Amino acid sequence: MSTGMNHTKGGLLIFTANSHPSSRELSKRIAERLGVELGKVQVYQEDNRETRVQIQESVRGKDVFIIQTMSKDVNTTIMELLIMVYACRTSCARSITGVLPYFPYSKQCKMRKRGSIVTKLLASMMCKAGLSHLITMDLHQKEIQGFFNIPVDNLRASPFLLQYIQEEIPDYRNAVIVAKSPASAKRAQSFAERLRLGIAVIHGEAQDAESDLVDGRHSPPTVKTTGAIHPSMEIPLLIPKEKPPITVVGDVGGRIAIIVDDIIDDVDSFLAAAETLKERGAYKIFIMATHGILSSDAPRLIEESPIHQVVVTNTIPHELQKLQCPKIQTVDISMILSEAIRRIHNGESMSYLFANIGVDD
């Protein structure tokens, strides 16, 4: 794979719209790999917290790539991106590609209670601002791609995590891949089949963060109202779910347990899973996730837990968390992002980056 730029197709410009210095780290790595300088731009918050973007070089007729990693202040980061995209569009950029390694609000992609599908709103805002292509990694649900009316490349971090398992866990052959809930069983199966390992699924009581909580729409009306439906007819209601006590489907006794998921943010469910696996006889517990959000006191909880190591990629900056918790390890994924940018800019096929990825991966 050559990394040389084909300059015949209009220039390539790489910007980062992050005003926060720690969020620029990934952009610098990508630019370095491509052998280009980061574009000159000023992004800052005024005293009244309004975001101001000033592009300091010509983007006319250029292929612009805006790399935006999510900082702690997610909403400001989104606003910075939207203003930057719109600024490039109004300055006649040839194409504007957003590189969002972690797509924000991706957990709010289902209709729940009287809420809204925020991911769809965000997709519409990005398209409206002038984005012409999106590169992202491990979307929380693959169907989010359908919310956009522009091409979306949903790259995968699993090859990097699999490589880490093979190279950094000496006796990984004695490991079992664990899904901490049936929801992440597909991901665990994908890892297990590639590493030729067994799989275990934890099922049961620890309440899942994404479970449908009780809300008013499921409660029966207080007064029996007889409307258009005949009084003798009753609509059958769904029986409420009740989780069984915790069970582990699969054997983890005397094995290394590797819990896989896409996002690690609130660590309570991971800690509960680790305790359960320890009770069942697992002697080392690893956690593998693409996006390490690790908010609030997650690093302290991990440090005090029986978890041996938490391995995440650098889609989200987490340097501060690493200082608090040496158990957190980072896998660099700038290589695949820079290769995606190079291929899109040169008009090459992207299929190489999606080799051996099935419908369920």
C-alpha cells in the first residue's frame, strides 16, 4: 500500500475543529501518517460560550477532511464540527468529509418512552451543514448509517483488538470470549470465531442500562373507558419482563475471560460481570472495547476491581483516565483512519478495509 498522495485530483486538506488540545492528538497522528500538515484554523469559545471558527487558508476546490474526536463537552464538539463544515461549504470546498471516530449520541438511536431518536437529528444536522461523506468507527448500531443521505464508512476496530489479544495476552489460547449481556453476544461470537475460542454469555439480574424502564405508556388506564371498541373486547397486554438470577452460559472455570463490547462508559455492568466471572473460576479478566468514554469515577472503580486490564482504542482521548488507572491500555487506530482518508481522496476502492467483515460484524 503506497501512502503517497495523488495531487492531481485537487488538494487534500486535513483540519481538526477541536478547540480542546487533548482531542487534537489523533488528528496529528493521522496527518503525520499521510505526510501532510494540519490545516490552519482557529476554533475557540467566546466569553458568552458561542463557538467561533476561522479558517486561515483557502479551501476552494479542495478535498477537506475534518477530524473531530469527542471531548468531555460533547455538545460544544458537535457545534464546532457543524460550524466548521458550514464554513468549508460556504468557502466552496470541493468535498467535505467528516471523520468522527466515535459518533456522539449513538446510544440514543431507538425510540424510547416519549423521547426522540437523537442520532437521526444529528445525522440530519450534519447533512444540512454540508457534510458530503462520513467516516466513523464501530457505530453502536450499524443501522445508524441509514439515517444519513450521504455515504457512510463504518470502519471496524476489531482487527486491532484481535491483534492485541494475540500479541499481548501470552496464553490467550486458554481464553473464553464473554458477552456481559445477551445484547453483545453477536460481537462476542465474531471475536470467538476469529480467534477459534469458546464463548460465554452472562444472562440475568444486573439491570441493563439500556433496558426499557417502566413508563406511563405501558400502564393500563385508571378508569375503564369503553370507546369505539366493543365493551366485551379487551386488548391483551404484553406480560412484563422479569430477569432471572445471574447465570453464565458457557464454562469459564480456570480460563482467562475476555469481555468484549463496543463502548465502555459507565463501568457498573462490567464490574458486576467481572465479579460473576471471578466467582465462576475465571483467573484473569480483560475488557476489550472500541470506545473508552470512561466517564466520572470509572478509572478508580476499575483500579479497585478484579479486572486485570481494560483495552480501548484512541477513538476518544482518555489520557487523564490512564493517569488515574494504569490498568487502561490503548490501541492506536490512526492507521486505518489515515488509510481510509487516502483511499477516498485518491478515489480508490475501500473494500480492502472491509475484508472478511460479514453482515453481522
